[in-house]
Amino acid sequence: MGKNHGCSKKSLKEKVVQIYEAFFRGEDPSCGNPNFWDELFLLRVNVDFIEGEFERMNSEELIRLKDPVNSLFYHSVCALKADHQIRIVNALQTLCALARGVYKKTHGDFGFDVINLLVGFDVAESQMQVLIEYLTKFLTGGYPACLKSLVLKFLLILVTATENVSQNTLLEYLMMNSVFEAIIQLLTDPQTRLVHGYDAILLLTILVNYRKYETANPYIVKLSIVDNEVALNGYGQVVSVALSEFNRKFAQEEEEPQGGFLTTLTSMVGNMFVAEENGMETKSLRANDAVLLALYEAVHLNRNFITALTHSLTDFCGPSTSPTPVSSERTNQGPTDITDIHTPPSNLLVTFLEFSSIVFQNTKTEANIQTAKLCFTILICIAEDQYANSIMHDINMVFKVQLHRVPMRHRKVSSERRSPSRPLACAILDLMVEFIFSHMRKTLLLELFNRCLGIIHRLLCYQKKCRVRLQHNWKELWTALINLLKFMLSHESDLVKKYNTFQLAHQVINIFNLFITFGDTFLPSPTSYDELYYEIIRMHQVFDNTYSMALRYTTTGGNWKDSAAKLTNSLVNIRAIINHFSPKIDSWAATNYISTLTEEQVLDVVRNNYDTLTLKLHDNLDQFERYSEKPKESSFFTQMVRSVVSEYQQSLNFTSLEQQNLLQEFSTIT
């Protein structure tokens, strides 16, 4: 019996290969057999053979095979209406193989030729409409998880077929026949979110980026107006679990003594998720940018998403998704909870801040710099949102945020494991301070520093506007900003050749001016305001040298003349403070025969001489240019989407083992 069964399987395989070979010879094997197509889709698909045949063809042969390919595509779509689910899965796998085969063969010459070769111009619109209707039905109906996974895989094959998504004109049919509602339904339901959440948000993110700067994209419009709290929380959970997994693995490797810190960073940052293969070895997947891009689109487009971002996960914890495509074996393991009863309250923003603190540690490669830039961009969008700020500054909503710190020669490696529960704005400020302290190097990451200071500025503007007095160690921020000025002074000759450090220094001084002019409205106490003046006076040499440097460049001309002039003008009040208090401090010391004053003695002099200080009111200190993706960031996001698509293309491998699992699962259902 066993021998005959083996022969039967062998002959079936040979039969399907013979049929494929006939197709690729340009023949029609269905002639004279009215049951041909019903029988074909009961045979196990040989994906490797189909794709291999396309690879062997030259362009002329491919063009000659247009009619057979169109026929196979058409009948695969027709088979999706079958009652027999084995036919459906085989038809979908055939569509996957055809799409991959044709797209790979066109070697970047994308557009209408692909549509014609795959579907046929004359029937493309009606065919694609029918196809997408079936796909939507499978995603939203009571179908097995493995079928939904296969549908998502097929859709992802379509949307990632070209690295430049906007050149993939086949996506026009997904614009005309939206799968948005089906994706949202997957994210809304806890069970489907657990299995399909990651693929769902990846698909949505890529669709949102199709020709987003050229035409009205319905996915952008629909994502921007979603107000279903359950759906938005589901979206947030998918991102949160993915980022949490990365954070967990980083912490795990950081604690292992044998790997070392650099090994941890090399293996983790930019290779966010680790998928088990055969239970033996691990395979790194560069999926972090996909998750971050999904988070960015939600934060940027949908104001309602801020609720999901800042909402305590303990209120809606439950099943979510795996960050890697889930096999049918994995789906049988059941749901997993994000949190347990021993975990302190958390939310997506808490998880994202920890994730960002890890990403910021490794900015040596261009890819990791781009990831860091995306993190900063998300934080800028959050820092501009009024509702997000009200939550982040609420003293009644406190969270423990674990911020990882880079090892440096002058301090021990530590993370905020025992950090007190505080408003989230404190954690963001600490993260920005840590970035400043740990990134002062000659290859200055000017763009990242600009964003970092922009985030600090936005938080201070909110505090000034709403008179929020945040209990925070402001001295750490002032020290970081002064150290940044010192660094730019000490490396002036190297930096000014490549970077506009005057514009960066101007941002630093404007933050100080905001404290000087409005600090009494948002600093926690008069003592804090006194300490600000003390730090300015104590570090007066840095400000004096900054002024002298800027003044030199305003007179010598060059690229940075205008920026240097702005910097000198912005230093008016700081120089007034130094010039007003320094003589009085020196006089008091001389009168009292004291050579070195204590901090408290200096503060006494400051407090007693405020009345005679005259300051200039700078305009627009509490104003900032609101974030806009277009046109400044367009090229960045185009490249980021290319990177995400490329990573997915490399990870996509429809293995025979996966196919066998699919068929086994269907055999138990039907």
C-alpha cells in the first residue's frame, strides 16, 4: 500500500509538471477536456517549477506566452469561487507564482506591460475587480487562518513587486477596489490580529505610500478618518508587540556576558526580529523600518490614533501579532498576552521610547541613521499634538520608561531600570538629553540634532502655553546644551567646513531664551529659575566664545554668514545676564573677602539683582514651523518605502514545507 501511495504522489507531481510544460510551450492542454480546470486545481501546485520556467525565458518568449499566461491567470481567478477549499488554495498559489514569475522577468521595466502579460489589457479591469472581491471575501469571512495568510501573502507579492511602489501600476486596481475595510477588520478582531496583524499593517503601509505625492490615494484618506477605537488600538497593539519583542531581545542579549555590547547592537539594530528556523538556527529579519513606518503613518495621518498611542495597554491588553509571517503551525499555539499582572502600566509610547533609546545607540551606518531619523520624525509629530502633550504632561498619568544608555568612557553603562514613575514628557526630555550627550562627534549628525532640539523646543512651547510646571531635572538639559556648544567650539575648524553649526547653535540659544523669557511660567519653582541664571553665569566662557566665533563669521563672509548673524543676535539676553551679574558677583566677593563663592552665595547675589536687569523681548520664541512631510521629507520616505519593500522581497520564500503545512491544514478542514 505504502509503495502504491508513493507512486501515486509521484505521478501526480509528474502530471502537473507536464501540464505546466505544455503551457510554457504555448499549447492549450485544456482542449478536449471540459473538466480540465477543475482537475488542475486539485493538483498540488509546483511553485518552484513555474517560477523557474519564467526565469529561463527570454523577453521574446515571455511575450509569445502572453495568451497562455492570461488563460492560467483567468482560470485561477475563476477557481476562487469553488466550494472545494483545496481548489481555492491551489488557485491562490498559482496566482502567487504567476505574479512573482512575470514581475521578476520584467527586470525593472514595469508598467502596463506587466498588466498585459499577466492579465491582459482588455479584461484587466473586470478581472482584477472580481479577484479583489474574492480576496476581500476570504479576509473578512469565516475562512481558515491559513487561507487568510495566503491571501495576504498574494497581496503583499503584488504590492512589493517593484521597489519603487509608485511605478507598480497594477496597484491602480487596488485603489479602485479597496481592501482597506478588510485590513481594518483583521486588526479589530483579536484572533485575526494575533495571526495576521503584522502582514495587515505592512500591506496597508505600502498601499498608503502608492503615488502619495501625485494623486489622491484612498488609503490615505480612509486611514486619516478612522475613529473606531478598537481598530486603532488593534493597529497600535501590532506595532507595540513588534517593538516590545525587539526591546526584549536587546535586553536579553545585553545581559548575556559572552556577546558584548557591540555584538548586541550589530545583531539587533536594523535586524529587528528573529525568526526560528527548524528550531535550530535563527534568521535575522530587517523588519524594524516596516513597523516604524506603520507607526509613523498612523501618528501622522490619524489624530485619533494618539489615543491608542498614549492609552494604557493594561486597558486593552490581549492577543496581538507576531512580527514575522506566521506559519500554520504557529497559528495553533493560541493567543498571547502583551502584559501580565506583574507588569507595570505601559503603553505604545513607553515601548517606542525604549525602542528609540536602543536605535539611537547605533548610528554608525547610513541605514541605522535613517531608522533613527524616522524615530525622531515620529516624536516630532507626537510633540506637536495638543492631545498627546496633555497626556504626556499629566501628573496623574505616570509611567516607568526604561531608557538604555550607550557605554561611554566617563560613565558606567546603565539603563533606567529603577526609574520612578513620571509623566511621559520627562522620559522624552531624558531621551533627547541622552542623544545629545552620546552623539558629539566630528561626523556630526546635524539633521538628527536639529530634530532632537526641535522636539525639546516643542515640549517647552506646550509647557509655556499651558503653564505646565513639570517636576524635572532641568539642569541636565542645560548641561547637555552647553556641552553641545562647547563641542562645536572645540571642533570649529573641522565642523564648519561641512556643517552649518551656527544654525544648530542658534537652536540651542533659542531654547535658553525660551527659559529666560518665559521660564517663570513653566519652571517648577523660583529656585529653578535662579539655577538657570547660575548655570549661564557659571559657564559664561562658553557663551562668550560662541558669540566671538559667530561674530568672526559675520565679518569674514562665507556660506554661514547669515546664520552666524542670527546667532549673534540671539545671544543678546544671555550676554546681558552675564554682563549684569558677573561684576556684581565679583564686587560682592571682594566686599566680603571671599575668593571662591559657593553656589548658594552666587544665587543670593542673583536674587538680589533681578530688578536692575534689562532684557530684550525676542519675537517668536514660542513658535515653530509645523512638521510637513511634503515636500521636505518626500525623498526620505520614498527611500524608506524602497528599503521596506526590498527587505520584504528578500524575506519572501514560499517553501515546500510551508506549502505542505497549508495543504495539511486544509485537508483537516474540508
